[in-house]
Amino acid sequence: MKGAGDFFEPLAPPPPPSEPPRPKPWEQPDDIVGREVPLEVVIARSQTIAIIINRLTAYPNGFAFNLSLRAKPGHEMASDGFHGWRRRGASVPSDEILRFGIQFADGSKVTNLQVFAYGAPGPPTPPILLGGGGGGSSNRSDFFFWVWPLPPPGPLLFVTEWPIEGIQLSRYEISSDAIRQAAEAAGHELL
Amino acid sequence: MQFRLARSPNGVVTIRHLVAHSNGLEFQLECLVNQPPEDAEELMGFLGRPYYTKRSSDPSRLPDGLFRFGVRLADGSKATTLQAPGMWHGTSLSAFSGRPEQPILLPMGSGSSGAPRLLQAVFWLWPLPPAGRITFVCEWPLLGISFTEHEIDATPIREAAARSTQIWPK
């Protein structure tokens, strides 16, 4: 009779660890050192809130940046602004939701109210705005964003609106030149 | 200001977005990883996150997987990411009773896309460094990055800070 020791079959060897997936062509690269664009601007403000764009980094296929919410000292923001706007039954975002978007010189635009189909084989329709993750306190918070593709020559608009914090629809224009020049420099620093 | 701090065949460390404020220096630190290690958990050693528990077999040595980063200031003082356990999460000035005796590097979040080969952190160096040289230092044996220093002149950054306007003037 066989011994009890060979009743249970040994485990199959584990599969070899797979490499983490590489970013898609419309995502922030992980093999290029992005070039900073020195830009720190208040794109909108009210009595209680200032909205700032900074930490802008350019790549050949787009740019990343930080969107910063800074409340007046002593003021607490009603919400972090970005999350949960698709409340059950709502077809429009409530006044609590911070609307944010960008518009290229060719008129194409994208906003944070559009749902992006992560995982779709793609490529998506440009431009796209990814991210929106981050956080902080009720007085200051920071959110990471990524835009694909690189904006064409000409004006680039940052557009915001935050009704509950008194921010009317605001358009802040910069030239895309600095981003495009930085992107050109970034392309020459491949790992 | 942006500069390359260190490089190996498997990693590039970059500092960018240096901004001086009245009470500190803010900057972004990035490490691009070429070939992640087989044990992906080793990358948790970026900035000594509290759940990175690997230890070197020799207690007098730091584990190879632990990323080491710091600054040396013109007055000889220094701040490193190894000063406090769990540096990644929730370290703030309130954790110190009284005024810290030496400069402190405070992590302010990653603010990145989260891609596995793209490691980023935003730091706040308190207090504002004195005028003169600042030396940035890093080392990461896991990625073959040997002890590397890069010196910059803090004076232009401080001058830019003096010209900046406050978001909410007092």
C-alpha cells in the first residue's frame, strides 16, 4: 500500500513573475525623464478659494501637472471637489463639484466630467485628461493630472467652475510654447 | 530648476520643481526604474514606507532595498529620509514636540500616475535653507545607484521666493 506521504501531489511551480505592464502610448511614459515647465499660476479665485496650476512636467506625448486648491486661512472647503459627482439619479453635477477642463488651440477639449474608458484597447479620442487622484485637508489639497497629447501651437486654456465655492466659470490662457519646448527637451533623455 | 541627481543602468533620479517659500523649500523627487526587481515589494523601499520591513542581515548596514535621500545645507546641518520611522506616512511638524533641532524632510505625497516604474514624491524641506550651497544626496544599492551628491546654489531660489506673492496675503 502506498504511504500517506505521497497522497497529496506537490504543488505546481509558481508561474514566473511577469513584468509590470508598460504605459500605453496615451499615458505618462515611464522611460523618459520629463522636463519641467516653470509655471505656477492662479487660474481662478473667489473670496474663499484659489485654484493653482503648478508642477507642470512635459513629455513628447503630453504633460502632467498638479492642480492645487488653497482655501483662505480659516475656511474649510465644502468637499474635495472632484469625487462622487455621479450621484444616483443625477444627470448634472451638484454645486459641490469642481468642474475642470482644458481646451487646445484647435478647439478640442476635455473635462473632468467625462468618463474615461480605462482598459479599452484604444487609442482614445484626443485630448484626454487622466488622474484627478490626490487629496489633502479641508484647507489645502493637491491633485495630479495627465493630458494627452501634447497641445498644438497656440493658446491652451485651463477652465474651471466651482459654484459652491463662488468660482464662476473661469478661463485662464497660457501659450503652449513653453510646454512644447520642454517636451522637445524631454525626448532626448531616454533611459 | 531641474537636475539629474544620480543614474545607473537601472535607474535615474531627478529633482525638479524646486520652489522656495518663506519657511521652507518644496521640490519633487523622481526615480525612474528601468528593470523592476523580480520581487516587486523591494520597490517599497522607496522612501522607507512603513510596510517595507526587510532588514539587512548585518544590523549595522542599511538594507540594499532601502532608498536613501537627504540634503546637506550650507551651515553643515542635514536632513534625510531615514530620520524617522514611517517617513512616508503622516510625518508632520506636529510630530515633534517643540522646534526640531535640525532640518526636516517632510513627504507631501506622491502626486504621480502610479505607474510601477515611475516613483515620485514631493518634499517639503523645513526650514528654508540658508543662502549658499545645498547638496542633494542619494543612494539605492537595489538599483545600482551608488552614493551620489549634487550641489546647487540656493541663492537664486531664495531670491525668486522673495519676489513671489502670497496667495492669501495676511
